[in-house]
Amino acid sequence: MVTGPAATGKSYVVGLMAEQWILANYSVLVLDPEGDHVQLQQLNRVQVFDGGHHLPEPVELLTMLQPHSSMVVDMSALSEPSKVDYMYRLRSAAEAHRHQYGYPHWVIYDEAHLLSGGEHAHWARRGGYVLSSFAPASLPAHEIDASDVVLTLTTGDATSGIASRRRASIRIGSEPVREFTIAQRQTAHVRHWHKYVDIGLPHDRRFYFHTSARQAIAPAATMRDFGTAVRHLDQQALEYHLERGDFSRWLDGTIADKDLATQVAAWEDELLANRAADLERIRLHLAQAVEERYLPAQEPD
């Protein structure tokens, strides 16, 4: 079990474990809902299957796996319901395949909270599973309790600072919790925001622009789309989104680019502050003009 708040480096650690097992010639199956692990294809005998093009049916997919090969199933282009459905079906197929053939040796579920929490089968107790989630409470309690090893990352170990800190804690069985140093990766870690340059987001996660009679802008499926659209938005639509904080909220919540979201939020706040100052300035000028024109000061007797 790998757990910790969002943006603390869980995917980095999960990718590190997968990398080391692959280099040791284990067969590893990585279910990758957010596209964080596609760079593992830099290693020998690793295939990546892209949900944006075509995902074979789970049983068909597993026939392509060999005892010393590994797979990454990139589901970042799928809607969340489709991810949940595919993970559920692949979980059952992978367990059956391993029972019959002895591999994959390790099955990694990143974003494991997408798995159903209501199942009663104690499938994870058979070993050889890694469950990674920021919300472990959404997983079946017996699976959490049955975890042989629990790795915990905290907000102090955010991916942005992982190169300098590289610390996490580990609990093995009933042993006391210990801190450890996270090793360097051999393959690059794909940060959430970087992969969205050209990989289209599912429809329910795209940015939908405010439309008017004068202009209609297509939803932004990629960051390239978003940047192009912002350049061409009319002033009314641009003001609409800036005033509501839509841009910073989407960049933070969907793209997970907290640095850019913070910068954009500052610009949004600046616009509102300047507008408030302008309103007060105009209010004063208007009041003074009315007083001077209609309410001249009375001359003293």
C-alpha cells in the first residue's frame, strides 16, 4: 500500500518500485489511470497500451504478456466510468491469468480508489499487488489491514521537492514505522501537468469556455488547445472566467499544475482588486461632479 495526500510523490515511488522489479526481470502489470508511468517504456521488454487509441479486452491484453515482459495500461484518455470498468475487468482477468501461468508477478494499481470498495473477495491477500491511493479509506478495509507493507508520503515530500528531500515512512507488518530515503529513478517521472500538452482530456475534464452570440470557442482538450483559445477569447469571455477564478481552479483541480494555478490566481485577484479600486475612483469622481454641477456650495451670508 502506498498512500499520502495528493501531489506528494506517490506516483514517483510507485514508478520507482515498478522500475526496479522490471530491471530484476519480474513481470509487472501497471494499471495507470492518469498516464504517469508511460516512461517505463524506456526499459527493455515494456509495452505501453494507450487508451486514447485502443485498449484490447483484458483477456486479450494478457495473452501478450510474457514471463519476463511488463505492461503499462495508460487510461488517461478515458472517462472515469470507463477507467473504473476497465480496471475492474482487468483485475479479475489478471488474477485468473496469474493463477494459471504464475505471472504477472506484480500488479500495480495507481489511483486504486477507483477500484470498487464493496467487493468481499480478499483478492489482494494473495500477494504481489501494489495499491496506491490518496484515499485509502475508499478501499475495502480488510485489504488495507492485510497489506504487508505500507509506504506513507506526506506534504513535505511533494514531487516538486522530491529530489532534495526524498523521504517517506514505511511500516512492514507489525514492525514500528521507520523513515527511509527514496532512491533516484532511472526513467523520467511524468508530472500530471506535462502529459496534457497533446494528450486529450476526457470530455468531463476539459475546459468549457463561456460563449456569446459573437464568439463560440471549442472546449480545450489539451493545454495546447487551452493556450490557443485564451489568445483568441473576446474580452467579455476572458473577464467572465477571470472574475470567477475558473482558470486557476481548473489548472489546480484538473491539470494538477499548482505552481501555474497559484500564479493565475494571483492575476485573477489582481484584476478584482484593480477593478474595485477603479470603481471607488469613479464613484468619487461621479459624486464630486454631481455636487459641483447641481449642489454648489452655498455662499456665506
